[in-house]
Amino acid sequence: CRRFAASLVKSGFEGPLVFEWDRLWFGDLEPPEKILPGAAKSLFGWIAEAMVTRGTGSAAAASTRR
């Protein structure tokens, strides 16, 4: 997922990045309240890293964009 997020940034993609939690299909997964905050933090962090590498912004600014 990290490489995919970085490739989106490097390509100039500015659309939404969606993370799905298929709990409906896999009932034994943790509830979304436990998983999604950490997943969002990881996604924003990966995007921020890629933006800094690409030279399009600071990691701090990128990690707060929603």
C-alpha cells in the first residue's frame, strides 16, 4: 500500500484515496473504530513522505490534508 500511495503522489494524482474495511463480508474482523484511525494515519503518512520526496510540500502539511 505504501508504494501504491507513493506512486499516486508521484503521478500527480489529486483524487480521493479510499480505504475499505470489509467487515460485512468477514464478520470476524475488528470493528472499524479500532482499525480505521490507524489506517488513515498510515495512509496520510505515506502520502506525506512521497510529497516530501517529490518536493511538493512538507510532511507536516501533507499529513494534515484531508
